[in-house]
Amino acid sequence: MTRSQQDRWGGRRYYSLDSCLRETFGEKVYKITLNGGMSCPNRDGHIGTGGCIFCSAMGSGDFAGDAALSITEQLARGKKELLEKRPVHSYIAYFQAFTNTHAPVSYLEKIFMEAIQDPDVKALSVATRPDCLGGDVLELLERLNRIKPVWIELGLQTIHEESSRFIRRGYRLETFDKAVCDLRRIGVTVIVHVILFLPGETEEMMLETVEHLNRRDIQGIKLQLLHVLEGTDLAGFYRDHPFHVPDMEEYIRVLGRCVSRLRPDIVIHRLTGDGPKDLLIAPLWTGAKRTLLNRMHQYLKENDIWQGKEYHG
């Protein structure tokens, strides 16, 4: 690890979102999760009706805002909740629930502009699918990106087709690769979601997903362990066909290998995820998020691991 990396990463052994935000905006910036009231083509019949096998009824937006409120009202509520905990004045407007480009462009423009025009919002972050980025959507995102930075989060999860069919992702890897190229052509930041320990995936398969992303023009990654949540099709499969779920130590070890292989300029937005505790079936230890992160930082230090140590560009 070079001295410039140490300085840039704020003493951590990886390029964290917090370091990136301070570097980009000169201060700490907090996300406000928003709900644009959209669905998903994997639920409404455009592609399928069951959704991804692991997805909760809230479309991975269990902690998002209330869709009954306007975007302005959701932002105001989010600011109030954050200000009750700490002094904050800079935010990322994060459209999280379901597929947030799966709507007419006129509607997308209305809600995205409502968010991006808030003077306290520093960037717009939109979670979506790579097969929901048509030319009209890309044109809108390009215009918005001229106003404030736009981040697009793509749910890849894995590069392996057998795994993608099992989780009912609904698109092929080539669709993802094209979406990354299209987004980068218009200057939009790309963040990719990856799920570790999908049923049947070996450690080497997980690392192959990381290696694939190293070769793509992405700027950020979210790594998380597969959660089995009550009410999902995955929960029924898990009860009928129990599959391997790692303990904390195994997850940390594999996560460490992923970090070591990852290209050092890619921002790590997440090392673990949150599952609603009242819905979480397995692994139950993921509820101790702070313990996991502390143990992970300790593991990286003890084993002299840093982001990019095993990366060969």
C-alpha cells in the first residue's frame, strides 16, 4: 500500500464510501433513502411475476421512504431524522426501492428533478436494472448529470449464468456489460451490487465476479452476504433444501479475498448488508453489523490485506 493510498483511504485498508465523499465534497455526506413508487419488470409481468428469489416484498427498499409522500416531503422527513442524531447539512438523494428507471421518462424527470434541485442534495443515486436503461432514460440521466453528480446502482449479483437463473435475475451478462458502457459514455458513475455465497457458488466463482468487474469501467461496488428473508421464495427453498450459509469468520475471510483482488480505485460502498431483523431467517449473526465491520477491519490489519494487493491489471 502506497502512502498516497493510505492518505486517500483515511487510514483504512480499502477505498471506502466515506473517504470518497470527503474527497469529493470536502465533508461527510449522508444518504436519504427515497421511494419513487415504482415496481419492477421482474414483478409486473414485463419479464416475470415472482421477482428475484431473494427480494423482499419491499423490493430491497425495506428502509426506504414512504411512497405516499412527495419526494420533497420524504427528503424533509429524512433530514429531520438525521438531524436528531447529528449535525448534518449535505445529503445524497437515494432512490432505493424496486427498479427506479422502470416508469415513463416524464415521471422520472419529475421526481429526479424534485430531488436534485434540493439545495442540500449533493448527488442523485438511483438503483435500477441494466435492462431498464433505454435511450430516453440515458438522455435524461445525462441531463441530470450536468446539474449534479448522478450515480446508477446496478444489481448484477453474479456473473455466472446458472446462478442468475436460480435467483431469477432476468437478464444476461451481456446486458449488464452494455449498460455499463452506455452509462460511462454519458459520464454517469456506476456502482454494482454483488451478493456473496449464492447457493452453489464456490469461493473461486465469487472471485471471478470480482475479476470481471475489475475489467469493466465501474466506479463503485456493494458487497453483501445473501440474506434469507421471511416471505421470499428463497425462504421456502432454504427450508426445503438447506444450503450452506457461512459463519462470520468464513464470510470475513472470503470478503478479505474479494477486497484484496479488487481494483484499488473502485470505491467500496458496502461490505455487508442490512436485513430487517423481524424478517431475517439466516444468517442471524448479520444483525450484529458493527461487530462484523470491526472484526473485518481487524482481520485486514492482522493479515496485512489491503484493497488491490492481489490485483493484476
